[in-house]
Amino acid sequence: MTNSPDPFFEPYDRQEIAYGDTPAPGVQSIIELTSTGAAEKHEAVDLGAGAGRDSIALALAGYQVTAVDLSERGLERVLQRAAAANVGDLVSTRMADVRDFEFDPGRYSAIIATTVLDHIPAEDAVDLWQQIIGSLAEGGFISVEVHTTEDPGSDLPPGCHSDAPRSETAGAVVNYFPPSRLALWATDPAANLRILRYEERLEWDYTHGPEHLHGKATLLAVRQGTFPEWYGQPPAFPRHTD
């Protein structure tokens, strides 16, 4: 749906790949909640996978992962990382605009959308969200992260009034989420979701380019009626093991 050059080629082509190796917080939580082996033979789709930090982490946890992205260089790095981690047989790539990806109803046990709903126009993001929730399997997890209007790259307040440094890739974000929008989507009864965690925050980013500030909203949710042993991240009062 776009013929524009890959704006992420250079960040993904670096020796120290942009965004690092640490998966998004929601992905870390999904892995912890399925660490007993429940993820075996389950499928995950990583939308806007980039260079694969979330895809590789899920594969290491036993998921069969489809990494979807428009960046050819990013997907090359996904496959390189998967091979280096000995999970090449668990990771496949699809070079596509996420809006063109074909979602099968109720197929995926984990759906990851780390800063992708904000990289497409708002009306397209609504459509993609509907595709995402329709493709979630019973007992499945959704991890979503978006940039918010608190981000210094936003053209709306309060971010547009910030003098904090912007991300080197801020130009690729076209849809900054206003407060609570992602939460409202997830709490719509038609979404049939149960929220495990929702947070809006400011964070400093040192994973690519010069240091910069972000406004972020993060969502971790499951199908309504699903009750994993969730104690928060980090647990408020971890249980003693000694």
C-alpha cells in the first residue's frame, strides 16, 4: 500500500541493531505467563516486527511466530537473529503492510503490535484493531504499544509543547494516541477482552540514535473469561520462596 523507501533501513542495518534485544514489557509478560510450556505449538503474529526483538523472544518461549513488516532489511535481521538463537524453524517472515495482512479468525495465541497502530492513519488503525481482536484465539494474549500525544514528536498537546529531544524515527509516526483511547478500545464490550495491564507513561529511550523521550501507552489483555496467574509486573508483593 506504499511505495515509499524503507525509513528504517539504516537503523536496522547497524551493527548494533536499533531497539536492541529486550522484548516489549507485554511480550515479556506473555512469556512469563506461558513459561510452563503452554506456548508449545501455539502461533503468534508480530505486527510491525522490525528487526525481531519480540519475535525472537516468543520463539525462544516455544511459539511459532510470523513476523510481519514492510522493512526488507528488518526482516533479514529477524531471520539472522532467529538462526543465531537456534529458533530458525520457529520464525517465518512476511514482507507486507500490516493493513494487507490476512488474519484468520481465532487463530493466534499471541498477537503483538509494538508501535504499529501509530504508524498508520487513525482510520486504518481502527480497522486493524478489529482484525486483531477477531484473530485472537480463546485464551490468547494481546500486547499493544503505541506512541501518545505526550510524545515530543506529536503535533498535538501536550507533546507539541515539549522541548525534550525527539526520536530519530519520529517522522514515521502518523497517529499519536490521545489519553485513554487504547484503553477505550480494549474495554468496548464488543472487543471481548479482559485487561491485565494498561499504562500511560513517559520513558527515555537509549536503544537507537541519540537519547530521546517518548510518550507511550501499553496494553496487555486476554480473551474475556481467561484467568492466567497474573501477579503484575513487577509483582507488588512477590511470594517468598524460601
